[in-house]
Amino acid sequence: MNTPVKRHKGPKPKPANDNSNLRDRFHAARPDWRDVVYGAIAWGAAMAISAQASLWLSVAALTSHYWSLTALSFAGAALAWPLSLVAFRFIAFRRAREAAFAAAFMCLTTFTIGITSAIFAVIFRTYYAQWHGEPFTKLWLVQLVFTTASALYQFAVLGIRLYLPLGVMFLFGASWLLASRHSPIKTRKSSILA
């Protein structure tokens, strides 16, 4: 009985040690300098406006730290934008627009809050450093850890409010804009949906 051998149709399988997908992800994650600079300025301005609106709504801007908090929000968001953009492009590589939206939302939220809280922790620690022990001693290390932890806690309790209510709207808008500019590459359909 002569039965013809069925040939596999489709792309050739890749070897197990092929990292071309990872290389492609890293290549796609590199942003243009205009996207980095203009995006950082726009995202920083959006978060600064959000902080100002929050301060106006909560305490009628009657605080001596109005401009300091505005500058902190701007700096944290502006520094977070490039990292968020790279992480978004890496995660959303060859994904649908819905997944790209979720990736943009997650990256912008995580990096903006993380970097802004880190800047706040450095400022907080610098202020209290005058009462700390000698540098690089055991006492200094304990004071450094607890001062930083208390700064991060205070930012989590009080600083997150600076992003409400406008920051959430800006976050949805920026995520939608990034996802709409994202161009997914057509991939094979899943066997579950086909």
C-alpha cells in the first residue's frame, strides 16, 4: 500500500534555543526620542494638573506645599514615562489592542506611582538625615530602612490621593492613546476560538 507522506504545512518549527522573539520584543520596545521627550512632558503635565486639582478639591489649595507637590507629581510622572513606554511596548508586542490597553494602563500606573513615591522617599529621608546616626553604621542602616519604609507608607496613604479624580481620567486617556497607536501583528488564531 502506497500512502503518500503528509507534509507539514506552515512555518518550520524553531529550535528550543531560538531567542528571535525576545530580540524582536527588545527591538520593538525601543521608542523614538520624540515619543520619550514629548510624552514625558505631556504625562508630567497631566499628573501635575491632577495633583493641583486634587489639592483644590480637598483643601482649596491652602497648603504651603502646593507647588512642591505639583513639582513632585510632574517629576515623578515625567521620569516614569520613558520606562512605562518601553515596558508597554515590550509587554504589548504582537498583542491585540485590548491587551495593549491593559499593558499601558498597568505600566503607567505602576511606574508613575513607583517613581513618584521613590522621589518622595528620597526627599523624606534627606530631611530626616540630620537626626540620623553616622553613615554606614548599623544604627544608620536601621534608620535608613525605617525612614524609607515610613515615607513609602505615607505616600501610599496620602500621596495616591493626588491622582484622584483627574489622574484616573488621564490614565484611561493615555492608555487608550497608546493602545490605539499600537499595531499588532497578525498571529495564528487560537484553536479554542477557531
